[in-house]
Amino acid sequence: MKKVVLGVTGCIGAYKAPDLVRALRKRDLRVQVIVTRAAREFVSPLSLATVSGEPVLEHLFSDAPGEAADEGPDPTGGVRHISLTEETDVFLVAPATAHVIARLALGLADDFLTTFHLAVRAPILIAPAMNTNMLTHEATQGHLRTLRERGATIIEPGEGELACGWLGPGRLAEIPDIVEAVEHALEETATRQDLAGRKVVVAAGPTREPIDPVRYLTNRSSGRMGFELAEVAAARGADVTLVLGPTDLAPPPGQEVVRVETAREMRDRMFAAAPEADAVVMAAAVADFRPAHNSGHKLKSTGFRRENTTSSLTLVANPDILGELGAARAANSGSGPDVLIGFAAETGEPEGESIRKLEEKRCDLIVGNQVGQGRVFGLDSTQAVLVESRHGQAPSVSRREPESKRSLADAVCDVIVRRLGNGA
Ligand code: CTP
């Protein structure tokens, strides 16, 4: 049985929460309710516990008042706001107040609901409910935009008479519409096993090129885009290998991870994995250069400082892994991955360079991104252009709206599925 985690927040619409729980349970869904402190003013946790059949969660600490605290270590060995994420198929916040929407958009984490929001990886649905002016205020609209860009679905509020006596948009969406949105989200995640039986190899993160035993050259890649790709491909049924350069973020669990440090190590691992792969995605930010010499001992600074001289580091080119994979595939037609995908990180307009890289590296798709000025690296959201090769014709160019990296990863997997001939 699928589980919906329902966050109930403090506004008049919260009085409908027990009916919403009942409607969800009628669809054979288990419901775990989380309340905020303000929600208690509008609906009793006891009613919610009774209709859901589960104790209601509110606090992070067991010494906080209330009957259902997150009681520290749980039988699964974690804490409840983390272990609950593993059981969650959909996270629904209904009704969502302006304040909670702002806290979610900012990533604050000061109670069970907001902490859980940061930890959960299931689809997130948000049903706002508030006064018309609060809803249309640029602050609220900005927060809703942020949440949407990160991949959340906003269940639009209805129009009508509000509790404050105003007429206009702001009413919590009707319960059948909320239930339908939940079912739709569940269907989307459950049915798409369109990469089942396929092998996908993803290279992610930066590479590190040693200068001496303590120093290296690297770049700002966090590895996040590659992680999203690996996670989405695995969720859609693929057997995924992640070839990962050094990064601070932990890779998604449950996948084969091959750790590498330098571009040359990454090339060797990619060439070892590519012959078995149906699709190869180079989402890594490979260092284009490396120091010509990796000094076996630490380079000393004293000489430079005393004499106040300048010094130069001689760099040599690293292998172009994607280019080499494309050339090898072209040279041995029929061998190598059916789908070869690269990324282009450009500080200028990415379209032209993406077309050039697509042709030069002989791949099937380039995902062009604009980087720099706080864009892309380490962030959750992005705005990409997809440049795809077409047999005997000019490449197709499709501009994406701003979106989460997860949603872009889904679009890239759609291309893989289509090119592998699995329908879609
Ligand atoms: N790439 C690679 N090996 C390299 C450099 C890049 O495999 N030595 C791959 C990247 O993983 C990416 C694509 O090539 O998929 C384009 O990378 P990018 O850094 O945008 O372009 P470069 O080829 O390095 O070209 P330039 O530096 O001129 O923009």
C-alpha cells in the first residue's frame, strides 16, 4: 500500500484535513499526518490520528510537548524525520499557508514538517490556502515559483468566498482535485520503468589534477546534475554506474559508484564501462588541463616570497573523454553505447557552442547550460537548451523553461528512452 505523508499547516482550511485524510484512505492509501504548531489551533491532532490510524507527528525532539514526538532513534536505526522519507511515496502539504510556503522555499528546517521536506525525495505536492492578497503578493508568488522550479507541483487554490469574507482566489483546492493530483503523482512514479534492462553509465563531479602532494587544480562542479541523472535513470529501471570525481556531496544510495580523481582515471573507467552500456552521459566537469609535472614533493614557497618573483605553472591538455568516446564509437560502428550524451557549460549563450560540441564530439545530445554569476554549479535549479543530432539534418534545438535538475534529468532520460526505441 502506498503512503502519503500529509503536512497540515495553520489556517482555516485545516478543518478540512480529516476529510482529506478519509478521502485518501478510501483510495487505499496509507496516510501519515504531520502538523505544524499553528495547525493545532484549527484541527485537533487527536481527530487526525483517529482518521489516519497513525500517531500525528509534530516535534523534532521527544521532550517537546505533544503526544507524538520524533522520538530519536527508531527501529530502522535513524531518526523518524529521516526514516519516514524511505516509506513516503508522495509528500502533500494541504492546506499550505503563506508562512509555510516561505519556509519550504527558503529551506528552513525548524520543525518536523520543514525538516522532513528537506530530507524527502518523493514527489512534493503543495495546496496553498490563504487570503487573495497574501496569495498574489510577489513574495508568495516568488516562493511558489522557487518550489515549482525545484520540481514541486502546486495544486492551484480555487476562487470563492474566503473565511475572511473576501471573494477571490485563495480557497484550498477541492478535496477530489487534491486526491486526483496525488494519484497522478503516484502513477507517474510507478509506471515508468522504461529503462528496465538498460545499462546507463553516468560520469559526474569535477576532476582533480595534482600539482604536488598537497595541491591540485579543480573546478566548481558539485556532481549534483549527475546524481539526479543517476537517480532518475535508476528509478526508471536502469542499471546505473556512476563514475564520480571528488565531491563533497554523498552520491545517491543503491548504485554502483566508481570513484576517480583525475581526468585520465575517469577516461580509463569510462572506456572500461562504455562497451556494456546502452547510454553514456558525461555530466562531469572534466578538467581540460593538468600540470605538466606532478611534483613528488611539496613545492616550497620560501624562494618566491623572499625574492618576490613570479612563477608559472606549465599545463598540458587532458584527454577529451566525450570526444574520444564519440570517435571510438564512430570508428567501430555497432560497438559502444547507442546513446552518447554530453553537457556544455558556457558563460555565454549556450546554443551555438552546444551545436559545435555536438558535432565535434559526435554525440547524440548536448545539454547546454549557462554557468557563472551564481548560476548552475551547486544549485538545485537550471535552465538548459537541448541540442540533439538528427540523421542527415541540422540538429534540433529545444529550450527548456527554468526547472529543477531532477526535472531536467527526467527530460534527458526521455531522450535516452526515445533513442533506444522503447517508445515514449
Ligand atoms: N568533456 C570531456 N573531457 C574533457 C572536457 C569535457 O569528456 N576533457 C565533456 C564534458 O563532460 C561535457 C562535454 O565534454 O559533457 C563538454 O564539456 P565543456 O567543458 O562544456 O567543453 P569543452 O570540451 O571542455 O570545451 P571548452 O572548454 O572549449 O568549452
